[in-house]
Amino acid sequence: MATFLYRALDRSGHAITGVMEAADARAVVERLQRDSYFPVHVAPEQGPDRLSPFARLRLGRHSVTRQEIVGFTQQLASLLEAGLPVDRALGILQATSSGSGLAAITKDLLGSIQGGSSLSEALAKHHPRPFSRLYVSMVRAGEKGGVLESTLGRLARVLEEAQEFRDTVASALIYPALLMAVGAVTVAFLMAFVVPRFAEIFRDLGQPVPLPTEMLLATSEALQRHWWGVLLASGAALLGAWTLLTTEPGRRWWDRLVLRLPLAGGVLLKAEVARFARILGTLLRGGVPILAALGAAEDTASNSVLRQAVARLGDQVRRGTALSAAMTDVGAFPPLALHLVRVGEETGRLEDMLLKLGETLDVEVRRAVKRLTSLLEPSIILAVGLVVGFIVVAMLMAIFSITEIPL
């Protein structure tokens, strides 16, 4: 996707500017119109010489981590709940910011607000990095409803829960990753240093060796002679995969493939739907219209298949279709999501049911991740053991054949 700079007018005639990632300029215009904005100017972001001053400042900043954004949101919500105005709260956060990137962003936000902009307009200048469309939409809804401090509190909880989920998954995958790394290093050491020593002994004896040993020696010799080719091929494969994933068709192909994986596909789908439900429910509870909420949920979807499904949801809801019926027609959502959304529409508690759906799927995903890692660890140990066992058995077979040489 490309990055576009835009300028638009809201319903009251106030001008806003921002940055948005989209496939083309038409998609930016449609997304702005969907959020009840009138686009005035949309242009691609093509380098520092073509950028506006705020865009140059944004590109020159240091990166800001998700954890820093969560802490920034929590502290800002606490200061606003204490009765401080927004500009004074930002001034305090600027003075206490430890990271240079976050301090620069806070300073820029403070300058925009002192210049007459609202907090949502100031945040929109930094979209999509580091403030997402979800972030901007929730702040704008809190400003319109006069409940900015409580909205920031809910937003901080959403961001914190998402960060905790990512940390949980990362922690669960650390041990399998270490097992794979240790296994790869062990096999590489055996093939590069141990097997060649035995190969010299067998070559000096001039005796035929068993077939497994011959295969092992040939593999070791090929790796020693053509290790540079292996590295080049691996680098070319990684570069090709990275290039493929940076294109829109390649990304869609990969996302579809991931969702079709036997065990992990269902878990990834539930994780994506849980995030979609949690974000949509939070936005609706904050007073964001459903079309704008669907647009923000579409932007935050990491899987392009689900992103397209959410886009189709927005189109059908815009034509008057109920959300549950649209989700059924799209066909990308699990049965539990369809039932809970339908119940929420029938009872008038759609946002509550969406948040409940997000919590339920989060619990299921955490359990599934634990089950997958419990299966992955012995599988990796077994695979490494088979490879190392084959090397050891091949060497022993050759040694036993040597003892049978007639004296």
C-alpha cells in the first residue's frame, strides 16, 4: 500500500490534515467520505521534497514502540481525569518523556493544540504511525461526546490487552524457537567438523561404506564445497519471499495460505476476529457511528483476507443490511461470532456482545496457543533427534563395517 497526504473538511467546516495508507487515492477519498469528511486534496507521499512540514517532521522522528504509546495513553487519561486541560497534560507528559521520539511527538501535539487544533486533529497528522485510525477515531468520539478522559481510559485498556496478548504469544514461542536454533547449530557443527574427520578415516581405509554413511558423507562434502552457494540461495529465497510479501497479491496469497493451515489457521482466524470484535465494540460504546467504526476496524486488521471481509461488511451495512446478516454473507467469521452479533442486534446490546465475543475468543486463542506450543516442543525435539540419530547411526554403521575388515 502507498501512503497519501490528505486535507479534508468535517461537517462543521473545519479543515483537517493527515496521512493515510491505502491502495490508491480513490480509496483514501472513499474512506474519508465514509467517515463523513469532505476530501479537498489527496496526494501521494513521494519523498521529503514533496512533503508538508508536519510530514517532514514525522519522517525525521525516532520510532516509538507500542508499549510507549500504551503508557502515553494511560498517563494522559489519568491527567485528564484529574481535571487538567489537554495542553497542560501534554506539557507534563513532554517534560516526563524519557524517549526522544515520544518527547518529539508530544511536543508536536502540544504545539498543534496551542495553535487551535483539537487533540484528534493533532493525532491525525501522525496517522498511520504511530497513532492508528482506531486511536484517532476513539479520541474524536470522546471529544464530540465530552468524555475524552474515559474514552482514553478505554483506549488504553484496549491497547494494553492487545500488547499483553502479543507478549503472551511471543513468550510461548520463545522456547520452541530456542530449540530450533540449538538443533540447527548442533546439526551444522556435526556436518562441518565431526563428519569430515570420519570421512578422512574412511577414505584412507579405501573400504566401501554403508549407503546411509555414503549419503551422509556426500551431503557433508557438498556443504563444505558449496557453502557459499547455500548461503546465496538462502538469501535469494528470503529476498524473494520478502519481495513477494510486500506486494498486494503476494500478501493476499500468503494470508489465505496462513488461514488454511491445519492447526494454526483456525487460531489465527480467531485472533483476528477477536481483535475486530474488541475494536468494533469499543468504538461503538464510545459513540462512533458503525460505518466509521467498521472503517477503523478494517485498518487495524493485519490479515488482508479479513480486511477485505470487513470492507465488504461496510459496503453491505451502508446499503442497509444488518451486521449479522452481512457477516453471514461474507463467510469469513466463525459461527460463535455470528450468533453473538445476532443476539446483540436483537437485544440492542451489540457493543456488549462484541466485547464479550472478543473476550471469549481471546481465551480460546490463549488456550490454543498453549496446546500448539505443547505439541510443537516435542515435535522439534523429535525432529532434531531423528537428524542427529541418523548421523550417529550412519557413523556407527561405518565403524562396525571397519571392524569386519579381514586382517
